[in-house]
Amino acid sequence: MSEEKNTRTVNGRVISDKRDKTLTVLVERRVKHPLYGKFVRRSTKLHAHDEQNEGRQGDWVAVQECRPMSKRKAWRLVEVLERAAR
């Protein structure tokens, strides 16, 4: 696969690895509240393509935006940054 220069890469926690070649990754970000100024946590669930089924539940992973692989899957696993304690 060729590396794209203008694709986003985000880090997140794998929350599901039940499907074949697919991970569900929870990505959290901190956003400043517009009125009160407090930082609030916001999260997004992404479905990522995992060709070799290397990601497991609880792992910290990096995923990169790619072409749509299916209806909801438009990210792919780049690397496993940290393994979950088993």
C-alpha cells in the first residue's frame, strides 16, 4: 500500500475485535467548553481494517484514514503501539 501524505492518523483503544479483519477503536479527544472553558472529553468509535488480525481488545493502536472498505469502515490499522495486559 502506498503512503498518502494528507491522511489523518489517530491513536485509540481497541474496544472490540470480534469481527474478522475489523477492529472497533475508541478515540478520545479533549474539547474546551465554549461557555465555561472546562475541558470535556469527547469520544468517537471508528471501524478499522486489520488485515492480519493483529489487534486485540484493550490494545493501544494507531489508525489511518483510507478509502472506504465497507459501509462504515474507512480506516486501517497502522501499528499496535502498546499491547494490553493479558
